[in-house]
Amino acid sequence: MGRQKIEIKRIEKEDARQVTFSKRRGGVFKKAHELSTLCGAEIAIIVFSPAGKPFSFTHPHNIIDRYLSGNSHPTPLVTAHREAKIRELNREYTKHLAGVHELEQLSDAIDNLKSKVADRADELLLT
């Protein structure tokens, strides 16, 4: 009958999803190995299973160390992606700083209000 085309959507059954992950992970790693062998490409793939277990394929084996140490020469696409991610993180950081500032102001206002309430309570008790 041959292969059938399946609809690409999340597999609902957990056991079927795990079996599919295992089979397809092997296929991805096989293709990565073929690409590396045929074309001399340097490849690193890290995949986390639905359970959170990591699986990896690298060729050559030191490619991740080289990337992390900064001894690789990133392509313009990698550089652009990295810079975009840094800009996004900076925007989030700035937004959170503003929120922290607002919370500090609110805390100061609450402390001030508590002090005024305590003073007023003392006045009422003394009269």
C-alpha cells in the first residue's frame, strides 16, 4: 500500500507520541549524519523528548565546545538571530525594571499610609 501522508498535528496519545518521537529522532539523526558525511557539514543537534530527556548528534564531536567558546565563525544569519534575541531580552529587562520601580513606589506609599494611620490612631486614643 505504501506510505501514507499524515496530518501534521500534535499526537494526543502519550504512548503513541513517545513512539513517534523515538522513530523520528532516529530519522533526523540519520539525515544529519548523511549530510555531514556527504557534504562535510559540521552539525550539532540537541533534541529534548516529551519527558525532557536530552538527545544529541554532533559531527565533529568538539563542535559544541567550539561554538560555546566563541571560536566558531557565526554566519550572518546566526549573528542576526543572536542580536535579535539580545534586543528582545533587553526589552524584557527594561520592562521588568519599570515594573520593579513601580512596585518600589507602591511599597513606599503603603509604608507612608501605614505611618499616617498609626499616627491618627495614636491621636484618637489620646483624645
